[in-house]
Amino acid sequence: MAITNIYNKKSRGSLIPLSLGFFLISMCLLFVSINISSAYSVKKELTNIGEAAINKAAQSINLPAYYAQLNQFSSSKKVPLDCRQASSTFSDLVRSSPLYGKKLEIENFQCNLFELAAIISVNAQFPLEIPFFNLAQFRNFDIRSKIGASSVYIPN
């Protein structure tokens, strides 16, 4: 008898706190997804700038080594690069290309006679702050991109 009385009573709770909670959770998830897509966009743009700069730097040919035909007996022919000129070209192009108003940094640049590799980075800031998480370490983030190029010889 007591069990039937419990089931017969209607619950008269309010749905406003539940709706408000779901709204806050959905807004936080929306802010997180916007920040993730912004970081992905910055990473793609950083990679594009780096690839353009390293491809231009890979056109710096070391003429004495090229005409000496250093790798004429090698199965994989490559054009020798002038590392000093390639480094200068790469750093000039990267430093003259700001990314969303931020300065790019060259963390590492490697050049052997036939290949170039570099790591560039930018310190960016999230476009939206997540409510209730006002922590300073979540506002800025570093994005790094590793890029490379080689000078493969393609005979006519």
C-alpha cells in the first residue's frame, strides 16, 4: 500500500536548473571546439609559410659543387645546395611573414649538401576563453612545424 502511494505522487521538480546545466556544458564544448579549430588553422598556415620558404631556399644551388658533379656515380642524383645562401633566404622569408600578427621563430635549421630541414614555431593565443577556467597557461600555446626539402636532380 505504501509503495503504491509513492508511485501515484507526481514529481513537481523544475527543469530550469537541468536546462541551464546542459546549456553551460554545450557552450563550454562549443568554445573548446572553436579553440581547437583555431589551433589547427594556425598550424596549417604555419606549415604553408614554412614550406614556401624552404622551397625557395632549396633553389640556392652551390655552383662549384654542381659543376664538379659530386654525385655523378650515385644512383640517386641530387643538386648540391649552398647552405649559407639557403639559410639566409629561409630566415629572411620566415621573418618577413607574420602569422596573425605574431612573429615566427626558427628553432632549428639543418642543411647538408643535398637536403634542408627546419623547425619553426609561433606562440599563439586562443580566440575564446573558456568560462570557469581562467587559467593563464590555457590562454597561450606554442605550435611547431617541421618542414624539409631536398634537391632531386631530374634529367631532361
